[in-house]
Amino acid sequence: MIPEEVRKQLTQAHARGDYAPLLALIPYAGLIGIECERQGDDLLFRLPANQDNIGNPLLPAIHGGVIAGFMELSAALYLLIFSESLSIPKIIDFSIDYLRAGHYRDTYAQCQLWRQGRRVTNVAITAWQGDRDSPIATARAHFKIEPHKPLK
């Protein structure tokens, strides 16, 4: 079950379109600096350039684990916000394809629901910097959910 405090924050965040208070409840989100904003009926996730997220100082490039964590957390938040689930989505598996180096600049991610079953849902995540048509990574994630209502 989703704790009452989290459900209240979720409802308020969704009503206002301001997800910062919800992200403040997730320590890892604060550690890497993830941000979320509504764009129409969709969500755009942003990982601001942060020196602490550098994995290769020679390029400099964002650590692959940070990119993967950013994308996985984006997918979980996407489901949490849109699924009206009775519980917090639990990751089953996550598969990522790194397409190019994630340089030291802002990184964006967008999620797309591919399939929802009664208990398992499949989300596709795309991450890019600068040009949306040139992704730095794509990923697929499966989550266990307990939907109260079907996803919209």
C-alpha cells in the first residue's frame, strides 16, 4: 500500500503539476537531482548537469549507472503518477541500451506505456541531450503494479 502521506503528496503534485515535493520524498532523486514537469498530458524528466554525476572526467561524461538510475526512476515515477496504483510500482527487470556518451549537460527522459496487464506493465524510456531525435540511451522496464483503475 502507498503510505497516506505519499498518496496526499501525489494527489497535490498531480493537481498542481508541481512534482518537486513528491521528488523530495525520494532520497535517490535528490542525490542525482532529478526534476519532473508536466507537458500537456505527458511528463518530461530532467537530470540537470551535475559534477557529482560524472563517471568519465576525461570526456566528461555522466556515469552509466546514473543514466540507468535516472531512466528507471523516471519510469517508476511515471507509473506512480499515472497508474492510480494501490501500491508503489516494483521493478521486475530493466534493460538499457547505451547509444552514445551522455556528456556533461542536461539530460531528458520521456516514458511511454507499451503494455499493461493486470499485474505487470511494460514501459519504454528514451533519454536524450539537446536533440530528442538523437537519444543517448533507450530502455525497457517491467513493473509489478496493483492497479485500482486501468491506466489512461
